[in-house]
Amino acid sequence: MPSASEVRDLLVPHLMGKLFCGSSALTVTGLDVVEHERTFTLVMELKSTSQRWRVRLESDRSEMAIFDGAPPYDLVRSVANSFHAHLFEWWDTKGSNRRATKLGERLD
């Protein structure tokens, strides 16, 4: 069973650096995985053109499969794609959705 740091290492190539979605671009500068009993939290530090943020995105139960043995590449990619979508959903709704607002904190 991979540790949280090993899962982090699996996700880094897919989620670190410059990410794009539509007309939005974010640069992920830090990534950490915090394991809970049946879920995990992805903590991402990121910057946009003029802002720095830390956001905490919760996994769902199906994404915990990444902690089982040696997860296949397709599973890792699927989990990374899910978090990519969650990140940009958070980015687009953080100013208007109370739940989304609570997930992030501005660092500057």
C-alpha cells in the first residue's frame, strides 16, 4: 500500500506546474497528500497572475483506490484528472459558493 508521500509522487507529474482550463491558467507550486481513514485531502499551493492560494480538495471514496498496491497508470491519471477538474471548479466558484470559499485561503 503506497504511503501518502508515494501517492503524492504519483500525482506530481500530472498536477504540478502550469495547468489550463478554458481561459484560466493556474500554476501549482506545491502539492501534499493528507491521508484520512477512507479518504484523503490534496493540499495545493498555487498562483494565478496576481494571487497566491492554498486550497484543500477532498477525495471521494473511489479515488482511495490509488492507495491500493501499485496503482495502474490509468487510475493515477483518472485521479489526477478528477482533481484538475475540482481545482478549476473551485477557482471558478470560490467567490460565489460558500462551500468553495471555505476550501481555499489566499496567501498574499
